Amino acid sequence: MIGLFDRLSRPLMRALDPEDAHMLAIRALRFLPLARPAPDEPLLAVRAFGLNFPNPVGIAAGFDKNADVPDALLRLGFGFVEVGTVTPRPQPGNPRPRLFRLERDHGVINRLGFNSEGEVVVLKRLAARAQEGGIVGVNIGANRDSADFAGDYVRLIEAFAPVASYFTVNVSSPNTPGLRDLQQARSLDDLLARVVDARERMSKKAGPTPVLLKIAPDLTLAELDDVVGIARKHRVDGMIVGNTTVARPGSLRAHDKAKETGGLSGRPLFKLATRMLAETFVRAEGAFPLIGTGGIDSSATAIAKIKAGATLLQFYTGLVFQGIGLVAEIKSGLVAALRRGNRGSLANMVGIDAATMTAESWPE
């Protein structure tokens, strides 16, 4: 039923303003009767960050910003869901229009600016579904007008520890002024020290909650050296590579939309994000697993991410252009690749191309 609805509704959704289409999709998921999916192939099971994932395919933060439909998304076949970005206090984000489809490029530019209903509303929703099971991570960020960005992350760790499967510390959105400065060595060192300390304090009553760091694909390699070194120093549980890019590849064909300010996601991001994933993998040296995101829109691109170093995958923009059938396509493609290569598990595929990729010329 959901497949039929997806095929029939996609032309309508693409005709709407992108943000209106997104809100309509959230409303539809609230009310569509979705059965629980069939169990995943055991070959797809992944253990990472101390959590057991039924499959490695997750939906990235940005789709379900306010935890409206995490359980509906799990029923669509995702192995995990990441809600957010959540900010401590509600904020409207940037003025509309702030979301732009690059149809010919299968890309999206957004300058949403952490529009969030805030901690209280999102926490209430997650607490109400706490007994439902499934892995639901919380992507956390700072309020635009905060006097203490790091303090906002600490506050959210303290609030959400009892209901979050894991946390993603988002310091890489390009749409909150000053936020990406938190990726600089001194600021990041202080932030992660405070975040990990808050997690440890909360673990005494909420249990251990993994902390992941989400970085931008626009870092220089010297900056990446610092970021990975600091992440290892503070023993974060993993990293997500990477967020949207402020770069505009010369290959973009939607020249009018490409001029819009904001972060670019989707197919045009794939090469850059995948290269940064490989660079991160070789620097992490197995200290923690990585989630690969950016430009996944087929089983082939999903497999390329895993070979570049991803233990888990996330996408969102791919759904805009490929529809919900993309989830099943990727999972079946992964199973076929594992059987074809007689690898036994996804872990045996992780990072096998990373070193080779880092020796190639930089993607344009």
C-alpha cells in the first residue's frame, strides 16, 4: 500500500513547494496505517556503538525534525531513525523560501537554520514512544541566539539521555552563524569534554548513551586531522561524515537554484562526502565506527560508502527523487553484494577501498 501511495503521490509532491511537500509527507506518515515490516535478512544486521541495528540503512536528521513520526519511519524499513536537529528553545529558523530542489541535479539546497519546536515538545513525543523499541537517535544543536553554544548541547544531553538511543552532536550545519566554528580545535576540544562529561553523569541513571560527532565535508585535511584527533581523545563513540556542503560543484546544471545560499545535499555531494568519509576512516584507525551520508540514492552508492569506511548509512535527499522504494532497493542490493562476494557480513566490506580513495585526485 505504501508503495502505491508513494508512486501516486510523488508527482504531486514534486509539484509543490519543497517545504510544503515535506510537511505533507510528515502528515501522511502520521495517519497512514503502516504494518510492521518483515524481518530483515540476518546478513544486514550490524552492531555499532554498543547497539544492535537490524539493517544499516538510516534516515538522516532533517526529515523528522521534531520526532513526529519515528515509528512510522521504522515501519517503512529503516534500521534506525535520527530525529532533529533539536534546539533547547523553540526557534523558527530562517525566513522562507529556504528549501530549493535542483531537479536536474537530483540535489537540494537548504538554509532552514535549525527550525525546531524545542526540547520540551520533542522530549514529550519521544517519552511517549519510549516502549516502542527501535533505534531512534537525537541530533542536537544550539539556539541561534545562545550565549553559550556548548552549554546548549550539555542541556540537551541531560534532557534526552533517558529516551535517546544515541546523540549526534551537530556542529556542521552551515545555516547557524558561528556554529561551524565549533569544529575548530580549541572549541571542539572544550565542547566534547563538556558533552562527554554530561553523558557520563547521566549514564548513572539513564544508562550509557553513545555520542557521535557530525562534521562538514568542507573541512581541510589539516582541520580533519584535528577533528579526528580530538574525537579520539575524548573517546566519542562514532562520527557522521558528513553534513551538507557550501561548495557548488562546477557540474551543477540548475544554475539559477545553485546561487541560493545554504547547504547542498543529494547526488552532487556524493563524491566530496565519500572522499571525506575515506579520509576520516584512515585517520580513525578503527577507534570508532562511521556513518556515511551524502548523495546516497542507489544500492551502488550505498555500497561505495561502505567500501569507503561506513559501518552505517544515512540518507534523506535520495527519498525526494527516488521515493520510499529506495530503502528496499538498498537493502536488497547489499544482500546481493554480500552473497556475490561471499563476504559473510557487512563488516568485511567496511573500508576496503578507503586507502585507495585517499590516493586519488581530489573530487571537483
